[in-house]
Amino acid sequence: MLSMVSHSNGRIAFALLAGLLIAGCASKKDGLPDSAAGLGLGGAGVGNVTPGSPQDFTVNVGDRIFFDTDSSSINAPSQQTLQRQAQWLNQNRQYAITIEGHADERGTREYNLALGARRAAATRDYLTQLGVPASRMRTISYGKERPVAVCDDISCWSQNRRAVTVLGGPSS
Amino acid sequence: MPTIVMRLCAAVLVLAGAVAAATPAAAVVELDITQGNVQPLPIAIADFQSNDGLGQKISDVVSADLKRSGLFAPIAKAAFIQKGLGPDVSPNFQDWTVINAQALVVGRVSPEADGRLRVEFRLWDTVAGQQMDGQQFYTNPDNWRRVGHIIADAIYERITGEKGYFDSRVVFVAESGDKANRVKRLAIMDQDGANVRYLTDGRDLVLTPRFSPNRQEITYMSFGNGEPRVYLLQLETGQREIVGNFPGMTFSPRFSPDGQKVIMSLQQNGNANIYAMDLRSRATTRLTATTAIDTSPSFSPDGTRIVFESDRGGRQQLYTMNGDGSNQQRISFGDGTYSTPVWSPRGDLIAFTKQTGGQFQIGVMRPDGSGERILTSGFHNEGPTWAPNGRVLMYFSDQKGAGGPQLHSIDLTGYNEQTIPTPGYASDPAWSPLLD
């Protein structure tokens, strides 16, 4: 027969990670302005839009610019868009402005957060040069977290490498 | 919130009598896992005896852990000759060697008067006819899976000579909803995907969680109040706070090995630099000062060095520096870009994401940049994290199209790739140290 000798040693108590829901802390929905209202690429005029409205800005001015892969340079088409934006923003000074920087999905998450921030900063700096006061503008990066175009080819990714000028409501 | 406290009492089972008194034969069951490609060891894992089926469930956990490691090949139970074997008797070793089992695991689960479970197991070397290990544990019945992981770790360590990694957890980001507006929640699970618990409710976009070394805290990035910042979450209380008072986006947080500091990136205009913040004194130290993007830092296990990525040379490459920011030097020089470096808990390797030829790869290199090896390559593999024993990596992998990411693991041989089951899409895994 085999006999079994056992001696129990207390092991260290371990505090299990309880599932925690942090209720009642956050109040905002998700902090993401809805900026996907139309692509506003060109500046072609569209009727039935109130001049000076956010819709006017999005549709007739173009609320976004696009970037080359892994670049934050403001290319020629983007310069034209930003010139239209600056002109419009300087005529409609009641709006606070948020510039969102975005990256496409073909990069790693943390680098893309910084790349989106770099694009937003470059856009803000360009608008500042065109006379839009820096004090009206804040920037935020969403990295690759908020694509507008969801597919898996180059045409899509190029739409996601963008900076969007969002009218943040009338400034006081 | 309720805190579940678990006590595990381990005791070595000593076998006296005939077997132990016999002249010890040399143990023959050992697995050299320092070679590149390992032949899995055939092992028989008998259903643990119990009166309610729990014994089989626990031995199934043991079997699944060992199988997924790629180092063990559990033998189908239908092939067993000696049925119903428990831990009290010496096995008929011939019955096991004849089915090619080089090791045998038996066990028993029995309820104690105080409501706890007693779980015993023995590991036998069938060729030498010797016991290799025997232990018993007392635990709350809710923790039966954990006992299975602890037993699997004991078997792994006894046979390979290296620490196991099964009694560990993973914090990750659970994803749901459209790709264009993903809902992301922090979640924790066991390393095998069991026992998923959600830590946040999905209202805030959350990214890149990491465990503190004592596993009581998570640092992560959140868009909480509209401003993206690094947060600290106390797991036991649910309390959370913003780390530091920085004048811009903070992201990419990691703990120091002593748990006293969080290092992270601070974005200012177009530049991201790496800062360290002492969690007690709140003092911050700037570690890099470039006009580039310096991010994804990771301490060496001894805390003396930090590996990070930077595009200061034009594209993302890996660099190392001392813990105080001095002695910065580039270590990656291959084709493509390198990012998300993570220093192995053994100190011997750095794992990374590499982009080249339209593929996203997971690879490893030595801390001086030599010996680069790609372990897996695909459309989008990103963000490796080390198992506590430094032998397995977990990462997330996305496919083309409107689907979402899933978690995978791969071992250092590059041959053993596994999918980690999660309730939905999952990304940004971070492995905990071994529990204790």
C-alpha cells in the first residue's frame, strides 16, 4: 500500500479581478463629433443650403483634406481646400473649430494616433497662416479608430487619411 | 464591487512504500525546448476522479493547456488500457508505455466539509516507473479552472524545466459594432479565453491596456472626457484616474517592472516624446526630445533599459535607451518599418510588429538588434505581448474587409499558431504575469 503524507502550506491570498463596470462616471456619449456628413471634396456650389451654416461649410467649401501614406504634408489640392476653408471661417467667426486628424488602417495603433495628431497640427498651422486665429481651433487625433470608408483597398485607405475641420458650435 | 478571494493550499504529496523505496531509475521524461522545432511529448491525462464530473472538467483544462502549448500531445482517452486510475495506487506502467504515453497524469477532486474542494494530482514517468510530481490544492469550487491551470503549469515546469504560463490572464479590448464606429471595452479573461469580464461599458473609446506587475491595476488610453489621455484603473475598487497633468494627448502607457512608474508618449503639435511619471511623487521626467514620433516604449525586465519606436530616421524603427533616456541607439535595420516593441520577461528577446511588402508580421530580435526572426506574417498582425515565461506571444490579427480582429498566439518556434476564443472581435491583448 501507498501512504500519502500531506502538509498544507497556506498560499498567498489572491484578489481575483472582479468584473468592474464603472457606472455613472462618464457622461458624454463617446466624445466623437459626427463629422461624416458628406465628403465635401470639391467646392462645387449646391443650392438649398443656408449660407454660413455648417452644411454650407461641408457641402460648398469642403470640410476635409487628404494625405499621402505616412505623410502630414499639405498637398496642392489640400491647399486649395484649406484656402476656401480659411475664407469661409474668417467670414463666419461665430464657430469654434475642432480639427480631427485620422490615419488609415495600414499602420499600428499608437503610431497612427501620433500621425493623426501630426496631420491635425499641420492643418491647424496652415489655417493659422491663412488668418484663422489659433485660439479658435483645437485639435484631436483619432488615429485609425474612426475610418469613414470601410473596405480593403487603396482607394478606401486614401479617404481615411484625412483631417476634418469640424464646426464645434457657436463660440461664445 | 465584490472581491473574490481565493486561497490555494498546495502540498506535495509524498508517496511512501514500494515505489518510492525502489532504487530510483533515471528519469527519462524530459523535453528539451531550447531547440527550434520540438516533437510534442505524448502524455496520458486520465479523467480526475470525482463524483460529479468536475474531475473530468479539470483534467480537460489541464489537457487543453498542455496541448495548446505545442509541447505535449495528449493521448486519446479511448486508447487507455488501465481505466479509472486514481492517485492512490501505483499505475501498471506497461499499460501506459504500450500506448506510447511517456508521462501519465492522474488525479481526484473531493469536497471538503467546509465547502472547499480538494484537488490532488500525480505526474508519473511511465518509462522509469517513477512519480515526478504530486500535489494537492484546496480551493473554492468556483475556481476549478484555475486549479487546472496551476496543475498544467506544474506539469509543464516539471517536464520542460521552465516555468509555465497557464495560470495567467489577458487584458484586451473587446470590440463590437460597425468598423467605422467601433464600440471598444476593456475586458479581462483567462489566458485560454475563459471567464471574460468587462471593465468598461463602451461609452468611451479605450485602447492599449497593460497590467501592472502586481496585476492590481490597468493603465490604458481613453478618449473619456473628449481629451485622449492615459488612465489608471484600480481593478479591485473600479476607481480610475488620469495619469499626470500633461498639456496634450497622452498615449501608449506601460508600467515599469517595479510598478512605480508609468512611461508614455505625450503629443505636442506634430511631435510625440516619451515621458516617465513616478506614481507616488507625481514627478515627470522627459526621456526623449525629438521632433519625431517616439512611442510604444517597453522596459527591459530589470528596468535598466527601454525599447521604443521612433520615426526620427524617416520611418518607424526600433531604438533602445537607458531608463533615464541616455544612450539612445537604433537597433532595427531591416527592410520595412518596425513598431510596438515589447521586451521579453526573460530579457533575451524583443518582439515587434513589422510592415513589409504589404504584410504585417510579428517577429523577434535580440536586444542589440541581431538575430531577427519573423514568426508569422499576414494581412494585418499587430501588437505582440509576451506570455509570462517568454516562450509564447499573443497578438491581434485582422482580415481584409468589414470583419474585425481576433486574438492569436504563436510560440517562438513559429510553428504553433493558435486562435484565442473571444465572445466578439478583440484587439490589444496584454498578458499578465503569472498569478500567485
